[in-house]
Amino acid sequence: MATDTSSGVIKQGLVLTCTKCSTKNFLDPYPFWNFSGNTKCATCDTLYAVKFVKGQQVSGPTASTGKADLLPGYAEDKNGAPVTGEGKIRPAPQSRPDPFTGQQKQVTKSLRGKPLSGSRLKKEDLVGSRARFIADLHKV
Amino acid sequence: MATAPDFETYCQQLFDHKTAAGKPEVLKGYRVLSCTQYILGPSCASYLAELGAEVIKIEAPRRGEPMRHTTPFNEPLLYPLSRWVPEAGTGLGFFGANPNEEFVSLDFHRPEARQAMLELAAKSDVMVQNYRPGTFDRWGIGYQHMSKVNPRLVYQWLGGFGGWGPGRVRASYDILGQAMGGAFGITGEAADRGGTPAKHTIWLADYWGGMMAAVSILAALYWRDTVSGEGTFIEYSQVHGVTRQLESALPLYGRYGVRRERWGNWDTELCVHGIIQCGKSSYPDSKNPQEAEVGYILVSAHTDEDFKKLCDVIGKKDLATTFAKHDDRVKAENQTTLYEALEIWAKDKNKEDVATLLDKAGINNQPVWNAKEVSENPHWKMRGSVQWIDDPNFGDLHHQGPAFKMSDTPPRIKWALKPVGADNEKVYGRLLGWTKSTLAKMEEMEVI
Amino acid sequence: MADMKHKVLSWPAVPIPTPDEVYAGLTDQAKEYPLSLEAQLRQSENFKKPECLTTIRVLDLSKGMIIGNWCSSMLSELGADTIKCEPPDGDPLRWQTPFGRKEYMVKDAETDEPIGLHFLHEMRNKQSITLDLEKEEGRELLKKLVVHCDVLIENYPPGQFDAWGIGYRQLKEINPRLVYAWVGQKGQWGPSKDKPGNLDPTAQAACGFVHGTGLPKEFGGRPTRSAMWMADHVGGTATAMGILAALIYRDKVSGKGQFVEGTAAEGVIRILDYNWAWYGFDGSIRPRYGNWDLAINIYAVNPCKDGYFMVGGGHDRLWYRIWRTVGQTRSDLEDEMLDDKSLRVVTARLPHLKQVKTYTILADWQKDFSRADAMRELLAQQVASGGVNYIDEVAEDPHFKYRGHVDEFEDRLYGKVLYGTTPFLAHKAPGRLKWIGRPLGYDNEEIYLKLLGLGPTDVAGLKKRGVV
């Protein structure tokens, strides 16, 4: 990421690249826009003191002690692999107990257990009437 | 003679959504062409479809319109997208904006399409479109062309900024309309309380904008059919609609130079009339974060009498004396004091505890309900505000009811949506007389 | 405030652009289309055109909630002869003013009576009469009035009018052509029917809107109401649809009116897109997602140098244009995003963590740009974008001023009032503003004399007895 060393301080902006493990920690704009305190690298737990005012990094990141006040919203390690998990990044908003997969869900029954056409079909599934199709779903 | 039922029973029978199917429809016999995508245009046409109009939704062949390809976190979809692509589905982003419609596909760029459009318009009452200004005119299917083949046509254009003026070339989306129009900047917690501007988390400018356009279409039809016999061109700019909603903000700025700012969950004109945080969750054991979160409730006690009762309930009789007059309560600094006192009182309660105590004292309140609480609420279920429908294409769907009720000619939900091009044969065959071989040719050429 | 010393600029502070300025640099051919639209739609031409609803008379008896006023405004803007009928001490809204500040009210030239700006904004094209429905004599007068009306709007507690003998059941016997509309927060029947005094945002909280609006807990946010009585606007608009539909059916088919019920909550439930379908699909409870979107990316408002800024790129072509724009000053950010193969199609960007990445990088660019500068950069690439406007910026936006979205009206009674104009622009029969509002009971004489054939002494008698 862009670094500005002109002032002697490494300015990294909202993407904090860990000096130890090169993980990119994404300090998402809403929580971090005006923030002063500790955050930490999602991979190696190195603590950094940062201070943002209107999204501009006015001090830090500098090594710090204590505990993280706010975790990154997301992180990717030096190979670009996602770093996730409790205590690593802040939890994602969820609508269900199980986390979002981001994959198309395959569902054949509605919440109340009646047939629902919520999964991938094949050409032959379309032969005949929809009534036939829904009757078939009843058998699933 | 049977005695008249009490008023509530009378209303319940009169407005029962389960009897809607047996009642006549207002717009039966009106045909609407919906050349729309996203939400603003589609929703406008769908309100007419709920009233019984024959709405023909015209989409791009094969993939359909873009909203079919949006769904929350890419998870829930309804299959098939079309008979050509059974393995893909329609995302729920499309849901709620297209009920009761007939679905045909047509590629507007093609000369064959222009001919079909002219013939369809000649047989229609309303045309709704939300392409960039001037695009349909360039394709020879603008108001200037359509009004020649059908002077009775009500031609509705909807979009972000309108087709003329300095911003006419700009594309828009719902949240841009909210942002530019002013509603976004005044919603949300104040900056000194750590807040930011907040969008209305519905596509308010789109869905409600579509409703505004539907109002003007109905008025234009009324004028056409009872007075003039003439169609018209109507232009709805969604950013204009949002500005219309700003209540006192514009006159206040114009007269006194005062800029309305955010005031979070409280009310600028009434106090106590605000949403407070309760310290506890209603479902402390739930694994769903939406339920595990602490509760919130609207407390409304702005009259002197109610306020006094509220002070008794929270054990702060001193406040009733200090802020006996509404003019005092509603002052900004005093609102802060009062809501802080309420939140301290509610710290060891969940929203139902608070509601029970306030109900007992006869104080108005409304817990902040989530989508599940609304869906399972007996009031909304009885009224059909949310309802399970037996959709002929997709099966068991949970659907919102129409936005208003009518005793004699109720709007209704018949089906949620259909696959792309599902009604090609029916519509083109019946209205344009296309034969089986014409349909096959058009499909092969990807005109439809 | 009385001690306010700041100078208030007259509107517009910056002159409204002229057509020559707006269309400068365009060829005659390119100018032709927008100019022909202007000729058809300009609001300055409105008074040369007819109105859609001039044959309709509306009696609006609602009070204390904006839903009824909003509903009748939709009709009055489109030409309906609209009478706002208030209790003798006025609709409580008439006296409401932000933070109780009387100095923010305005007075009319004839009676010097103050009026709250919120109420004034929805008094457009309406006349004001008073009538005490608590009195038997008042209710008898109402029965005479409705004979002359096509539409009645009321929002009294459920069953109140019925108990008084002036409900739908009774009035339809007097005037079978009457379209009777009840408006409220949650309805006049059902287990949680309206309690007296329920006001927006009751509906907003009861329909799932508040739960879903505002930043998520994970971002430090809480459920948030609309700053406006938004649910009333939605419910009022929906009810206006119902009323117009009932009028069409009456005049084309049945010859009879009917009962319409509109609620603020159900208006919003209707437009809460996939909330209900998603719950029915797998039990999902829509989470708050702040100023980002659950179903589209890029489609969000994020902070920037001088406020908040929206960027929209709902499809993949725009994705490249957005990062190309960013790359002009921050090639590192452009590379970061375009190198990530997992982000190339819109559906792949929807999982939350991808959204965090996208918007963190975008915000890192935006933080160095003002709203105006960011917009200039992105519009050059035809990317839909724009700042979150504050009210003064809304009032002065050149596009809004040019098209008359915001305008100043010189009212005979209230002087110059800046207001949001009707969005019903049309070629043949557009909406319009004829007057901004009326003092309480200003039209008593005219209406009672004209419609009921009462004489001036009769009206004086009614006044004396406190009926009007």
C-alpha cells in the first residue's frame, strides 16, 4: 500500500499492513473514521496504537501495549487469504445463528415446511406443469 | 332483525383479505406496459397490478432485468430464472416490486421490437418506463411516438433527476436520491452523540417514489376517463419526491436561515416521543444476533397528562414538576435530560417489560419489532399485512400485503413474480397475433 | 430566537442558472430533446393547463398526525377542492414547532395568528374550516357537509365516528357516492389496533423499519427512526392511491363510494422489499446494515473529506470505471482491487467481509476528496454518485432550483415561503401550488354559506355556540 515517509511517520491510511507479518488489516470507515486507541493485527495479534481524524491517520501506527479497543473489520494475510474468526476481526452482522456463506442457498421447503422452489433446477424439471413440479416437491 | 355487528367486527369482515379474491377489481380492463428495471419503475407498475390492471412487464431476453440478480448476501433465490436458464434463480431483490404481472421479454434495440411496442401501446392505457431520458425517443418509442398511435395513453417516465436541467444526464439510485434530496442528511443520531447520517433502509425513494407516480397515473386516468379523454406525459424525478418530504426544513431555512440537523431517535416537535434503549434483550438465549441484541421501544407521552403518568411510572415525580409544560420538555437540552432518565429506568428491563408497565399506566408505546416479530405478530397476520401465498410458480412464499385496504374492490396479491419471458406466447399471441412460427423465429433471433 | 442576529440571505443565494448556461456547449440537435421536455413540463406553465381532480371535493377531518394531511395534500396538489376541517381550537399540528420555538412559526397578514411550518407545508391548496364534532350540532352539520363531498378523510380513534353516528356505515346512507378513508398508524381493527395518540414513528417501529435502519451494532450503531414522519408520508400516499382507485371505480362502474383504510405501518410493510420473503425462505431476520447494502455492491454511502458521499455501481462495467477513477490519484488502491480476482462479479462482492474490503479501500480514496470533487471525478466516468446534501445545499442545488423542486412562493397571506414543490410534473394536467395555507377557520363563512346555504347570522350563531 501507499506509504508516505516524508514526515518520518509511516502513513498507511485505512489499510494497516502489519510490519511483522504483512497482513493487510482493513480498518473499515464507520468505526475507524474518528478513532483513537489500540487495534491489532488479525494474524499475529501485534498491537498498534492508531489515531484517525476524519479518516486521516494523524498518528501511528506505533507499537502498543495493553489490549485492542477495536478489531479490524476484515483482514487478508500476505498471501491474500482471508483471516477471520472470533477475536481476530469484528463479527459480521448476521440474520441467523449460522454465519452467511455468501453462497446461493439450496432450499426446497419454506420456513413453515411447505414446498418452495429455492434450489437449482435442470431442464427436465421444467417439463410438464408447475403443478406437477410442486407435487413432486411434496415428495422430497 | 340481526343486530348490527360492533364496529371492529364490521371492519374485520369488510376488509378481510381472504375474501378479496371474490370481489371486483378497480383496474380490470386497463392495460399497462411496464418497461422498467430496478425498483422505482417496477414498483410503480406493480401497485397498478395489485388493483387489477393487466401489467405487462417487458424485460431483456434471457437474463431479465438487473434486480433479478440481486439478493441479500447472495443467498436466497427462486428458481428457475427462466425456461432457458433453469439452473439460475431470481434474487429476492426483485421481490415485492413485480407482483401480479405478466412477464414478456423483448430486446428494445431491435427494429422488430419497435414495431411490437407500437402495436402494444396502441392497445394499452398506461406505459411506464425508467430508461435514461431520451433513450426511448431515440429508439422511436418515446412519448412523441406513442401518443401518435394512442392519444389516450398515459405515459409515465420515472427516474433520478428528470430529463432536463443541469443534472439531466446523471444516473441515480435510491440512496443517491435520498442523499441528494435531503432525507439522508437529517436522519440518524446527531454528530455530537457520535452519530452519522443514515439511509432509510428500504429503498424509500424508489418504492415510495413509485407510489407517488402511481398516484399521478391514477389521477391522470381519472381525468382522462371522466373529463378529457386525453392521455398525457408525466415525469417523476425521485430526488424531487424526496425533497417534497422534508417537512418544515425548507420553509425554516428559507425564512430564518436555520439548517435542520439530525435529531436521532427523538422528535423535534414532541417530547416525550422518542425511541429509547432498554438494557436487556427479549431473547437473551438466542444465537441470532438480531435477537440477542438489547431491545428498543418508542415511548410517547407528550401531553401533560401522559407525561405526569410517565414520571410516576419511572419514579421521578420531580421531573413532572420541573418539566410540567410541553414547551419546556421539548427544548433540546431538556429532551436530553428526559431521555437519559428514561434509559436509566429501562436499564434492567427488556422491551416487553417496559411495554407492560407503560400499558398498565395507559401510556402509548411501541416496541421496535424486527422482521420476525412483525411476521409472527397476530395483528399483522390477521390484517394480511404479511401473508403466506401459494404462488403458482414458486410455491410457499411469505409476502407483504397491499399498502392499503378497500372494502369493495380491494387490491390483492395473486402471485409474487414469474420467470423471464413466462408469458411470451400468451401476450404476443393474444395481443399481436404472433403465430407459433413467428414466436419461434423471434426467439431464435433473440428479439424475445 | 429573539436574540438571533445573523443575517438571513434571500433565496436563492446563488442565481438560478439560465437555459443558455445549462445547455451551453451542446449542439442544436443535442439541445432539442431537453428543451422539448422543458416546454412540456416547466412548472411556470402550470396555470395555463387544467387540473386532474377539479371535479372532486375532499373533506379532511384528520388531526394530530401528518398522515391525513399528507394524503389530502396529494389530492389537493392535483386539483381537488380540499377543505381541512379542524376542531375549533385547531389541529394540534398547527401549533407544533421544532423544540417549542415560537419564533420559528410564521404569522399571516390578516389575523396575525401563528402557524407551525410543518403544518403549513401540508396545508397547501386547502381551505380551513372549523367544526366541533364533540357536539351533536357539529355532527349534524357534518352530515350536511358530506352530501357535497366526494371524499372524507379521518383519523379519529377506531370506532369513534361510528359511535358518534357519523362513521362509514351511517354516512354511506346519507351519501352513497362518498369515498370514506380512515388513516392511522396500525389500523382500526385487529388485536393491536390504534390507541388514541399513536403517532409516527409508532408505525416505523411496529413494521420493522426502525430495527433495520442505522448502523449495525458491530459498527457501534443502534436502530434508528427516520427524521421525518416518513411512515405517515408512505401511508398517506398509499391511501391517496386507494381513494383515487375508489373514485375511478365509482365513476366508471358502480356509482357508489366505498371504505378505504390506510395505515402508516402497512404502507411501509408493503415497501420493505424482501424482509418478509427472506424470513419465509429460511427464517432470516434482516439485519441493520448501515449505509451499505445487503444485495448490491458497490452501492453505499461512506464518509469523505467534508461529509458523506454515495457511490453506486450496480453492475460490473461500473466496477472498473470506479477503480479507474480512483487510480488516477491512487494507483495503489486501483491495483489492490483489480488484482483481487475474487471481487470481479457483483455477487461475489456481497459477502460481508468483501464489502468491508471494498468500502475500506474506497473510503481511503474518498478521505482526500470533498463531496464536490469526488463527484466531479466519478461523473466524468458516468458513475452515479453524489454527496449527502444538507438542507442549505438542497435549497441551493442548481438542478433543483432550475427545475423548481425547491421554490419560493409569494403567498397572499404568509408572504414568501420556501417549500418543496409537488413532484407531479405533467404535460397536460400537472400538480401545482395555488396557495400555501390558511389560518384556522379562515374559510368558515365561504364554505358554510356556499355548501350548506347558511346565512351569515347562522354562522355567527354557530360560532357563538362554539360549534365552529
